[in-house]
Amino acid sequence: MDLSQIKEPKQIKPLSIPELEKLAADIREFLIKKLSVTGGHLAPNLGVVELTLALHYLFDSPKDKFLWDVGHQVYVHKILTGRADQFDTLRQFKGLSGFPKRAESEHDIWETGHSSTSLSAAMGMAISRDLKGEKHRVIAIIGDGAMTGGMALEALNHIGHEQRNMMIILNDNEMSIAPNVGALHNYLGKLRTDNRYVKAKEELELLLKKIPAIGGKLAKTAEKIKDSLKYLVLNGILFEELGLTYFGPINGHNFEDLFTALKQADKTPGPVLVHILTKKGKGYKPAELDSDKFHGISPYKIESGEVVKKSSPPSYTEIFGRTIVKIGGQDKKIVAITAAMPSGTGLTLFQAMYPKRFFDVGIAEQHATTMAAGLAVEGMKPVLAIYSTFLQRGYDQLVHDVTRQNLHVTFAIDRAGFVGADGETHHGVFDIAYLRSLPNMTIMMPKDENELQHLLYTAIEYCDGPVAVRYPRGSGLGVELDEEFQPIPIGKFEIVSNGQDVVILAVGPMVHLALQAASKLAEIGIEPMVVNARFIKPLDEEMLLDFADKGLDILTVEEGVIKGGFGSSILEFYSEHQKEMNIRMIGIPDQFIEQGSIPELRELVGLTAENIAEQVKNLIFHKQRA
């Protein structure tokens, strides 16, 4: 079947199982080919081909609601809902999203990019359906890694209590981005290897039915036997104790097994959980052998799986990883924590070097934050390495457990700023705004990778309370790295280019853009002062008051939201000091920004050397007219 000719899922319903198997092979070939050019989440999607086909074959989207947890495994769903011809634009500016997108299709009924949200949303949809008297299925598809998230466990508890008709597909591939951790993962491992419970339960129920008119004490005894059986065969029946009917484990690559289990589950009243076993990366050997690498992959060579790379300096993530290992070797109190992202955050080397001081807590950002607080109370120096977008999930713990108690926890915030192709769910553009309002919090951002190692050293060894060191995704500038760490005076900016006409206060990578703008302005006789505002909080009050005394206009530049951001803090500072200043701000406007390359997105919002230069000219022109 020509995949581009599939416009609706109903087109696959007449197919036989051999024809579905052929279609599954065609889809895998299509994904391997297309993603070798665009990049994307290859391994997760190769693992859910048969499962996605089975869901669309048996059920009726969009009437029946499919909720994909995390959402990076929806490529097959997008193909079956008429979007195969858009895959050349996957994750590109103005192109096909790599996640469910309601604006793209009526079949995408829930948008997500973070894990563990599907069960709560599905519960809300099931309640809504029942209140409105409608008749349709609500089906949440969640991975075993996402099932360890706090939200998912809270939702399971409520779902079991409510007993509404809904289906949970547990896609168990034994691997999220990093190997899954925790008691729940170990429990699922036992379920994978023991099918005796369902069979024994069915046989016992059949036996009891043959006993005529049993009542009273005998009936109670029979129920006790059934309950005891659960614990005899398996060490705890978590899902059934929570009130869900459990089916599985099921081979997620066998259509007959899938159809049998899903049909049986569909006939069962109340909430059901269907445990599906799949292989991440199935059908493409490089992805099967290294599903971590192919979870989210850049363009690659199909024959070998080798990533097509351009020569570039080390990434900020790599510099962080090397630095924390070096500092950790000098200070035995340092403990590194990640929430299921040891590779993505650069902690794999620390894990190898100091395994007793490394902790992967799974997809549990709230727990990670408060655990770090507990470590800090006892005199350790915890470093929580986390993406900006995921730290949002631990906000209450930041407020209540870390900053309120003024505990020395270092947050190494990766992916601060635009992240590119993953789009609005992953851009790290809100953390300045949600961190700087918190008492006791110190916020730093380096202008380059050399300054990163010094700020990290300063944060860990010279700060007393909570501190955030934020840094961008991608390669550094290629600057030379100092051999020895140097503490940087807390709250002190750095003048990187002198000038007397106007001040450009730039944060992080924007310093480099500001220097480019200064070069352009110098050609027309304008000499701005470029300042590296490496401390977002506390501000360099002495320098800012000096600017006011000299009557210098100020342009702030940040790759974060303007509302509540760094520029806002400069306005607040001068307002508090009753200084009348001419200030303009460049940053991200009050909207969610779509996917695209980082240069494209910076161009979209005006974070370019050209626009910085233009805004400086406007400031000067305004002053001259005044």
C-alpha cells in the first residue's frame, strides 16, 4: 500500500493479517528512510508499529480517543491519519510536528511532550464522556518509563476508584531514554516472565461456577482462595489491587495476540490495563542495538546507522559532564542526580567514575528536587542535572523544599533557551521568570563554555543557598578552556566590550550576538558597551547604578520570555531606585514558539545581531529627538 494514499485509518480495516504485516514492514522502511534525512524519534516509533496499526484497525479514531503519553511515538499514528506526505518536513520550521498537534489533525486529541500526563487527561475525558451521555472509548497509551512518573501513579489511584470504562495500554519496551529504574520497573519484569496468574484465575473461576448454589461461609472461602491465588502466583498484583483489570503480557509485534487481548479488554467493564511487550527500534538493527542513541537521532546513514556529523566544538552538555567529574574528584560531598536522563544531561562519565554518588531516580522530577534538598540538609552538595523544560515539573518542590529552607542545591539547567526541533513543549524559555521570583535563589548563565566551568565551580563551592547554572543546547563557541577553575565574584557582570553611547546587557549566548551587533554599529560610528550579564540574580547593582549616573540607555537581550525575565528585573531595579532610564528589551514574546532550527527561531523573535543593532540605533535616535 502506498502510504501517501492513506488519508483515514478506516482504509486499513479491510486488510488481512498478512496484509497488515506487509504494511507494518512498509511503515518501518518509510520511517528509516525519512528520518535518516530529517532526524527524529526513530526507535520509539519502530517499536509501536503493530500496536498502532492494531488500535486503528479495531477502534474508530477520532470518535474513540487515543492519548499518546510523551507523544514522541506518534509517527505511525500520523501516517495512518493522512500525514505521510508531510514527513519530509518533520520537526522543521512550519513543518510536521514530532508530537501530537491538535491543529494538525482531528485525530490528535491530546498534545504532549512531557511524560506521565496521558492517564490524568484520559480520566478527564472519560468523566466528560459519561456526564454528556456519550458512547466512545478512551484509550491511553503509556510507556513503562512514563508509568513511574508521579502523575501517572496518582491517576492510576483515581482511575481505580472511579471505575469508569477506559483502556490503558502499557507499552513495555523495558527502555525509556535511559534504562528504567525503580520498584515498579522490577514489578513489570516479574509480570513479563509469569503468565500463570491469568490462566489459574480463569480455571478457578470455572471450577467455582460448577459448584451449585454455594453460599455463606463457602462463598467467602472461595473468594479468599481467589485473593490468595494472586499473591501465591505473583508477588503483588499492583494494578488489580488499584482496581484495574489486568491483561497480559502480550506480544506487541503479533497481530493475532494483539487483536485477542484488545477485543477482550474492550468487552470488560471498568478500567482495564493491557500490558504490551514491544522492542524499541524493531526492524532496524542499529536502533535495536542502541535504542538510547536512536531514541532521538540526528540525520544518519541508513546502512550503518552512523550519525551524519559536522565537525564542531564540544557541547555545553559535554563541558558540564567533564567539569562535574573534575570537581567531584576534588570534593567527595558532591552527589549527582538525574531524572532518567544520564546521557542527555552529560552525567554518564560521573556515573562511571563515582557510581555511589550518582542517582538516576527515573521520570520523577519532583522527587529528584526534594531528594536533593534532603541531601543538602545533611551537608552533601547535590547537583541536579536537568533540562529547563523538565525542571518546571518540580516547581513546588523548588519553592517549598529548596528555596524556602535556603538549601545549597545546585541546579545544572541544560537546554536553557530554544532547543529547536522538539518545539514548544521543550524550549527552555521560562526558567528565568519562574526562578528569579524565588527568594534565596542565585541564577547564573555563562557567555561561553569556558565560563561555564568556572560558574559551575563557583555555584558548587562558593554559594551557600540554592543556585541555578543555566546553559544552552548545542556546541560551545570553541574557546580555549582554562586548566584551573576560578571562582567568579557572585553578582558581578563583566564588560566584554567598552563603549560610551549605549549599554547592551546580554545573557548567555546573546553576548556573542551582541558583540556581532557592536561590530556592525562600529562601522557607522556607534560604540555600544557590551556587558556579559552572567548573574541574572543577584544583579550587579553597582554597575547598574553607574549606568544611571552616566545617563546611559540600556538594551537587554535574553533568550527567554520577556515577561518576568531578565529585562524585567532591570526595569524593576531602576524603578526601586527611582531612576528614570530609557530601556528596551529583546526576548521571547508572550506566546509559545513553534519548532524549527535555533537560528530560524531566533530570527522569528528578533534575537539576531541585525535586530540588536537596529534597536540600539532606535535608542540613540530616540535620545537625540528627546
